[in-house]
Amino acid sequence: MEAWELEFKWLQLKHRLTKLMSGSKMPELKSILFLIGVQEYGTVRKDFSKEEKRDMMHIAACSLLETRGYYNFAGRDDEGWPHWDVAMPFDIKGLGEQEHILKECIIEYFGKLDNMTELEEE
């Protein structure tokens, strides 16, 4: 996806999330990763510790990058935390390139959720 198209779709997604959460401020990348992490973890709570919030963003990153072949889901531990094995090294260098691929994956992630919602409404 070209940079201009990515930024356009990214802004659209941020506007949609702001509206869904009835917020006045658009979420940043870390907030969206946290949201995806909670979704993938499967348990919503009001009080995540700072470490757990970081863990949620890690869960999101692994889940998103699994779609690109970087990780393989290994299963859940006794406490229900998901774990992944490295499938191939993450060789993308630089913060800009890393954000680019994460944003692409996030846009695809929410696109899949939209498709599932449309199927449920039929």
C-alpha cells in the first residue's frame, strides 16, 4: 500500500474508532494496539496495570504480524495469556517502516471485523 493511501485509510479508521468510542480525541497507534490486544486476549477489565497494558500491545503486535508470517500462534498458558513463536525474523528496520506495516495490518484487522459484522447483519 502506498504511503498516501495508507495515511488516508489510517485517518478514516481513527475517525471511525473515535465515533464508536464516543470520544473527542482520535486514538493514537498505541491506544489502537491496546484495543486490539484486549480483543485478542478476550477479557475486558477496567484496571490493567502498566505492565499488562504493555502486554496487551505485545499481544496485538504478535497477532497482527502473524498475518504476515512473522509469528505462529503457540496457544494459551494456564492463565489464558496467548503466546506466539517466531516464524521468521522481523527484519523491517526503522520506526517509520515498522509503523507502516503495523498500520497496514491494523487496517486489515478492522476490515475483517467489518466483513464479519456485515455477515451477522444479513
